[in-house]
Amino acid sequence: MKYQYNTIIIGSGVAGMTAAIYLKRSNIDVMILEKEAPGGQVNRTSDIENYPGFTSIKGPDLAFKIFEQINQLEIKYNYGNVKDIKIHENYKEIVTDEDTFTCKNIIIATGRKPRKLGLSNEEKLTNNGISYCAICDGPLYKNKITAVVGGGNSAVEEAAYLDEICEKVYLIHKRDAFSADEKAKIRLSKSKVEILYNNEVVEFLEENGKLSGVALKKGEKLKVDGLFIYIGNIPETDFLQTAKIDLDNGYVLVDENMETNVKGIYACGDVVKKEFYQISTAIGEATIASLAIKKNC
Ligand SMILES: Cc1cc2nc3c(=O)[nH]c(=O)nc-3n(C[C@H](O)[C@H](O)[C@H](O)COP(=O)(O)OP(=O)(O)OC[C@H]3O[C@@H](n4cnc5c(N)ncnc54)[C@H](O)[C@@H]3O)c2cc1C
């Protein structure tokens, strides 16, 4: 069976796009499949200050710059929400919601999606007051009252970002200290954000189909126009069941070449089981995966 592409990359976050750049520059026939806009999580990041080459850059600007390289190199790019991967003797088949593609190698670069609080009307109120992206939706709450839930870097940084836009920002954290790094905590301490430690959102209050406030574990009710949830992420690996890829808690297990237990299937970026989830680590792993594919060509 002659396959359509040497390599198909699933996901066009920073990892997927980096792998595509390396493969295309090595003259390897590569195609990207993506279910949303290019950029992945960086599109949900306000300010990036630890990526070399930029003292500070907005996440969507970084995504756009990398996507410019994809276009300039004329890398094939297709919409597709991947639902399944089937392994055959000499090729692999990728099934999306609309199509089927065949290839020799696959790079899984599907990253992570935001963890939800899991309260009953969360789906209904998403985009009606509840958001997981301050840079995307923050401007909708200009001069309004918002709250952020979480205590890691993302929650602390995005609360400080919202403070520049909103009339009032609460930061609700279930513990008595933040796990965010020092720089983020200093930025927060310079803001007007009101911190509610040792508290949790237990109910979303709604009026006319929109979020109107939140009820907290300690009993009080806060009137808020918008709620931003940053309580961690979960890997996007639901589509890997048939292919029998080894996972740990949903994260893909890889060797030193970023290859999975299935020959010819690689993974890189936030979807991989590892210690540190950063843009620079995702890009480094994408480089390793694509160079390993080139070496085996
Ligand atoms: C709020 C926030 C702030 C952050 N700040 C920083 C920072 O300051 N510095 C830093 O280094 N890192 C930061 N990070 C982490 C960094 O953004 C990630 O480590 C990095 O972007 C991961 O890239 P990725 O390409 O592996 O995955 P992702 O960015 O998650 O991209 C995965 C892509 O795959 C697509 N996809 C998923 N499933 C499918 C499917 N079934 N079919 C087709 N496509 C699919 C998704 O739509 C997405 O576009 C931050 C993250 C967040 C959320």
C-alpha cells in the first residue's frame, strides 16, 4: 500500500508546528492536521517572558509568527479532528471527523486542554460568563467584575493581566499559598487583585442563561460578570485507544527519540508524560522527534 504522506503531525501547537518546519526543511513529505486555530495553548497566554529571543511577547503573536513560517514553507495544513489511528503492516491510517489519511509516521502533538471545575451548569455557561482564556475573553469584561480560580502560574499571571482590564478581580484559591513562581507572585502583589485563600467555588449562579456570580465553600456569594478557570490541564489522547499506545494517566510514554511503543508513532510537547510543561521543552522534543524520523528515512 502506498501511503499519502511520509509523516502526519496531529496538532499545530508550538510542538506540532516546530516538527513540521524541521521535516519540511529536510524534504520530507509532511502534513499537519488541526481541529482548531494554529497555536494551541499559547493562544490562551497573555504574556510570555521566558521564551528566548523575546523579552516579552503575547501568546497569539508568537503563534502567528510560527504559523507564518508554516505558510512560507508551504507546509500542507488541513482541518481535522482526529478520532482514531489504525495501525496496518506497512502504513498507518488517521481517521478524522471528515476524512481518512494514510502515512508512514505520525507525530502526536495534541497537547492539553483546560481542566473543568466539574459543576453542573459549567458547559451551559461556558462562553456565557465562564472562560478558560483571559487573553481571548478578558476584553469582554472591561470595567466589569471577574474572578479567577486557581493557584499556579497561569491563574496568578492571568489574574494580574485581568486586573489591567477589569474594574475588580478576585483570585480564589483552595490552599493558603500559591504554587506560582516568584516573578508571577511579585506581579500579583503589585496588582489590586483581591485574594481569597482557602476557598472554593461550589456553585455557578446564573441569570437569563448567563453567569451572574459564584457561591463559595465558606458560604459567601460573589457577584461576578466573568469567571476564568485555571486549575490545570488534561492531555488530549482519547483518540489513541485503537492504536494501543502506552499511556500513563492519559499522557503518552516515549523513549529518548520521542518514539512511542508503536514503531513510527512519535509524540512531543504537552501530551507527553514528563516533568516540565513549557514552550521551550515542547519545541525541543519536536526537534528530536522530527530529526529521528529523518534519520530513519
Ligand atoms: C495560561 C497559560 C500560560 C502559559 N504560560 C507559559 C509561559 O509563560 N511560558 C512557557 O514556556 N509556557 C507557558 N505555558 C505552557 C505552554 O503554553 C505549553 O507548554 C505549550 O504551548 C504546549 O504546546 P503543545 O504544542 O505541546 O500543545 P498545545 O499548545 O496544547 O497544542 C496542541 C494542539 O493540538 C490540537 N489538537 C488536540 N487534539 C486534537 C485532535 N484530536 N485532532 C486534531 N488536533 C488536535 C489542539 O487544538 C492544539 O492546537 C502556558 C500555558 C497556559 C495554558
